[in-house]
Amino acid sequence: MIYITAFAVLIIAYLLGSLNGSIILSSLKGEDIRKLGSGNAGSTNMLRTYGKKYAAFTFLVDFFKGVIAVLLGVLVCNLIKNNTNGIFNTASIDTPFKAALLDSLKYIAGIGAILGHVFPLYFGFKGGKGIATGSAIIITINPVVGITVTVLSIAVMAVSKYVSLGSVMSGFLYIIGSLIKDILVSGSINISNLLFGIIITVIIVTKHIPNIKRLLNGTENKLGQKR
């Protein structure tokens, strides 16, 4: 039962994550943001292509779908823990692994949402880079670390003028921040959260490989530059 539940949460979160704000908004204008500007389906390209209002709308859609996905995982976890009869039967949670899997539903939902954003089912599996959605996910899962990471990432972007640099650093900062918090607060490492952080970071870095190459050779566009 718990395995089916975890898979269902992953799929639902993926389908939710596949709703891409920039693609939807640009399609209403008869265009495809993936064929304009940098070709990325995200807030930064919307800002450069259409302006602040369109970028803000895109950010809100991509951010809140991440929040909703994580809350879905939390809700399902709580339903199973608080119900002993019917479809949510806690009797099936009879091993430490199943219990850990149950507590990991929010992480599973988060991974599903960001995979949906990056590889959207509805738009030919070509989406954005997952930064707005990823930020929403880590803030909802771990508010203190998530907000700290977001603030630091924005500071890096503001100082360097490179959105991609702050974006790439966000994943590593989350891993480091989570480890520090775990050690200071509980004296032990939350393996589920660590694995989640690693997976999210791998996705973000992979999607930013072209940006990383341009950063290294000094040709990456700075914030405010037109492509």
C-alpha cells in the first residue's frame, strides 16, 4: 500500500509540476517562450522577453505549484498516520523502511514537481530549469534553511549579476545548510532530506551545464542584458 501511495504522490506531483507558467502565458500571446530569447521556459527569460509583469506571473505559477506539491505529500502522510481503517490503513506500515518512506512523501512530491517542471508532460518534455519551483519546495519542506538559501542565492545574483550562478549555488547551499541544521538541532543527519538535496542539486546543475560553460569562459549574460 505505501509503495503504491508513494508512486501516486510522485505522479500527481509530476503532473502538477508540468504546468509551466511561462509556456502557458506565452501561448496566450500566440508564441512559445522556448523559441524566444534564451529559449528557457522560466521567469528570467520571461523578464528579458516580455517584462516584469509576465515574469512575476510566471514566477508565481512555478512557485506555488511547488508549494502545493509538497503540501500534498504532507497531507497524504498525515492521513495515513491518523487513520487506522479504510484505504489509509497504517497496519501496512510495519517496517522501519516503510515508516521512513511514509515520512519521505513530501520529498517524493518535491522531486516529482521539479521533474514535471523540467520535463513537462504537456509540453513535449522541454521545460524550465526548476529554480522557482525548487525554491518553493525547499522553503515549504524546510523553511529556515530554505529561506536562508534563497536569500543567499539572491544575494549572489545581485552581486555577480549572474542568475545562473546563484541558481547553481542554491542546491549546494541547501545540502550544506541542511547538514548544519541537522547536526546542531538533532545531532544526526536526516538521510531522506540529504538524498532529496542531492537529487535536486543534480537536476539543477544538469540543466545549467550550458550556463556553467559560459560562466567559465566569460560569455554568460548578466542580469539586465538583452540576448
